[in-house]
Amino acid sequence: MTVRPRPIGVTLALAFLLAALPAWAQPSPGKTPRIGYLSFRSDPSPLDEAFRQGLRELGYVEGQNITIEYRYAGFSPDRAEALAAELVRLDVDVIVCTRGSVPAQAARKATTTIPIVFESGGPMSSGLVKRLDRPGENLTGIDNFTGELNVKRLDLLKEAVPRLARLAVLVNPSTPGAGARLRDLEEASRALRVRLHAREARQPQQIDQALAGLARERPDALLVLNDPMFFTHRERIVQLALQHRLPGAFQSREFAEAGGLLSYAPSFADIFRRLATYVDRILRGAKPADLPVEQPTRFELVINLRTARILGLTIPPALLLRADHLIE
């Protein structure tokens, strides 16, 4: 078989094209890709494994043909910034930011060249991207859509607790977008003739005090706005809700599994698996600016029937039929 040499003009054109590619699209023969994984949580989560599963499905096995540098910010914005800068110094190929907009904002501040893949609610309202179809700069990812679901959770809570007239709301005002989400909830509650009583908790030690203050308002139910800190302390929040006999609507199925009445949320396991798809496309040469920000495709309504019995509630059959999971 005769091997024909590539024409000199083609070779020069390819060399010019490769030189013009941005840093994230440059091929690195023989180099094991290194992923920075920056979470706003304080410790590992089962969702981290969902991300690794997504990578394995695409042919990446941690410790064999890919390296992951894990960093957990412990809900501290300052810590997130320090860890993002550390990942940049490690010269990772991609930074994956999870559990809210704070890690992505920290990574964005640390680098304008390393691709950033985020999992966050409201990336436009928080200023991460200007458009969802063409996010621009070096960021892209998945809008987890959780903040927009609070009104839906209120509707479900009203259906589960028909007598609902006074609603307690737990909010962390430090969370980006919390004010806008609370205003949306206030508008929806007026339409339902439900009166809101909101209390703030910025730190874990303020949760007990906030819920005790809400309980003194004698509400009929509780809605907890989305926040990574609340997720971490979900068992304590659910315990206090039951102690005050408050049916609750929550941001993820883990709250319902811990004893909350119901949750309505996207499938975070599915979202974290899909983050791996972005990583794969970027490692293959795609520009983050050209990868549209996606939204969830799977949502889950989880109802805890044990909790309903403890609270003396009878869940309407129509609501039970719509549930994706029932905890007996």
C-alpha cells in the first residue's frame, strides 16, 4: 500500500487552524484530562457519584483516563473563591461548579479561559450568562430551574392541605435570587388567598430560631426556599417541621425521604449525569460559549405518606396519582 504525503498547503492550513483555536480546544496528546469539581456543599454527596456515572457512560473512568480534583466550599463564598483560584493554579481542563451560582461566580472570577460547566438555578438572573442559547464567554451548563418551582410547590401544598391559609416560609437572603423568588411566591399566595410569614436564616445556627419564630405565627404549612445550606441541614429542618406539626413542601426528594411531607423538583441525579456530557464535548474541542444552557427534562413529585399519617392528613387521590414516588 502506498502512503501519499499530505500536501504542504493542507499541512500549513491545519497548523494555522490549530494555532487559532482557544486554549480549551487545543488537543493535548498523551495528557490525562484533569477536571476541577467545585461544590458549594461542605462534604461529598451521592450526586457526585451521578456525575462520575455520567463520565463512565461516556468512556471516562476516574483514576484511569481522567483525574478529578474535588473541592468543597462549605457554603462559604470566600472559601469558594480561594478553591476556584487553587483549581486554576492546578491548570485543570474544565471546572465543574455545583450546588448554586456561588461556585460558578467564584470560578468566573478566577479564570476567563478555562471552561466552566455549572449546575445552578436562574443563571441569567444571577448574571452567569446573558443568553441561554449562546451563553458566551467561558461558561455553560444546566439551569436546575429549582427557584422557578416554588410557586408550583405552593400549588401542591394547597392541594395537599386544603385548609391552608397561613404559610410559613424559610429563606436564606444571602442566596442569589432569593428576593425575587420570595416576591414571586408572595404574588402567587395572594391569588390563592394565602398569607405568607417569612423568616430568614443565613447561618445553620439560625435555623432553629427562625422555625420557632415561624411556629409562633401559627401557620398551616411550611415552604422552604431553595438553598444549599438548607439541603445540608434538611434532617434538622424536617424534624423541626414535624415537631411543630407543619406539613412542608421542599426543594428535593431528599427532604421527603427525611420525613418532609412532599417535594417537587427536577431529577438532580439526571442533571449531574448530564453535566458529564458538557465535559465530554469540551474535552473534544467544543467552545463553552457555543453550548446552550439546558434545562431539566425530568421532574419528580415525592409524597411521604408516613408523614401524612403522623400529621393526620388525607392526601387527595388525584394528587397521589400524580406522584412519581410514594413513601409508605
